[in-house]
Amino acid sequence: MKMQESYVVVGIDLAGKPKNPTGFCMLRFVGDSEETKVLLCYEDEEIISRTGAYSPRVICIDAPLSFPKEKEWYRACDLELIRRGIRVLSPKLPAMRLLTQRGMRLAKIFREKGYEVIEVFPRATERILGLSKGPRINQDKYDALLCAITGKYYLMGKFEVIGDEGGKIVIPKP
């Protein structure tokens, strides 16, 4: 009997501050079956613990994982999204600075634990795949799901990496 391949993708729609909700999505694939869990987390320890419990093949974070160069407001990956008509905020804005610092800190922890971490952007995924949120869906949970969907495309080899050594964002390529 042949074993079916099984893997997990975790999507995290990170909030800038732990007091605000972070969307968390686990997508588990076993053969042709998929299991999805979507919830809200707050503290870094909870995000790290939940992620570790699933041993994901890839962790997809919606937060800048790097800052632009000293005199720049945007990274090359941000400028490319803007060029494609996708609105992004500068990681140097005060609220985004907190988010970027938190994202960088969590990504470092996950990488030290041996996980692959990629930066993703749910609005890009939504637009590229032609998806839209229903009125009764929590925005943080929806964005976490979009992060995980991007991770699925990444593992399937259907993705594009935009940016340079100063920052890279993975987007799906249908």
C-alpha cells in the first residue's frame, strides 16, 4: 500500500501589536484531501506554539520581513506590486514599522527552528486568483487563509518571487 504525501502550510496575517488579532490558518494536505483550521491568535508565544504543533513545510507571513534601504520608503518588491496596481504601505510608516519589527522577529525565530518562511501579500493573492471575501468572514482569518493558499501555490511550484536581496514577496502564478 502506497503512503499518501502529507504536508502542512501555515498562513499568518500578522497584527502589528499583540493586543490586536492575528489571523492564523493551517492547511493540511493528505493526497487529494484538505483540512483547514482558521482562528485568531494574539501573543507571539501563541503563534509560535500553534505553528510548531503543525510542523509546517512552509510558513507564509503577511508582514514586511525587511525594511527598505536607509533613504528609501519602499523595497523593490513593494514598488513592483505598486507597478502592478496593488496598493501597499511603506514599512517605514509608524504602524507598519511595528508590524515589520514583529514580522522580522517571528521569522527569525521560525527560521532558527528550521522552518522555511516566506513573505506573502494577501491582496496580491486575492487579485491574482480573482477571489473576494464574503460579508460574514472575519478579515484577519480571510487574510490568513489567503496567506496559506499562497503557500500551497509555492509548494506546487506555481509562484513568482518579486523583489531583490532587500526583500522578496511570493505571489501565486495560476
